[in-house]
Amino acid sequence: MVNRIKKGDLVKVLTGDNRGQTAKVVQIRNNKVTLEGIGKRTRHIAKSYYNPVGGKKEIQQAIDTSNVALVVDQKSGKTSRVGYEIDKDGNKVRVARQNGNKAIDKTAKKGAK
């Protein structure tokens, strides 16, 4: 399955505790996105040889890509599904489906299949 959300995109959280918040995508891994400032959790670390003190550590949890939507218009916060089309020059371009198939990316990849 093609991951339609890319690193650096502005997305809106659709479900969960952070519903309605917008954030920038920092990392994508296995259909999960890590968002800037969202999904911080505290992990308790036990004492060990390498960590003799133990304590708490703040970690960043990822959110499934199905729970976020791409923000097309930053002023209004309007979201859209993402699709792909091939333009006149034969380049594969990401398009916003709810925005009349308007191109999202400025740069396109040459030689799309």
C-alpha cells in the first residue's frame, strides 16, 4: 500500500485524545506517523547496570496513518484525502481529492508507472 502522507506534511488528528490538533509529520514507519508535539508519553525505566538511577523517560509514540488527514488549507484547517494522478508531462503528482483534484506537491517525480 502506498503511503500518501509524506515527511514534512501538515496533518490533522482525526481520533483519540489529540483529536482536532494539527501537527507536522516528523517520521513515517510501518504505516505509523510520528507527529511534532503530539503523542508524548512517560516511560518508567527500571534500575539496571547501565542505568543505576532508573526513573522516568519521555518517549514519542506514533499514530496510525488512518487516524490522520492531510491539511490542504492551513488557514481554514480543511482536510482532504490524497490521490495520485499523472500530469501532461508524464509526472506522477499527489492531488487533494476534496479540493477538486488540485496538485499538492510542487515537485513531481518523472517516469511514473
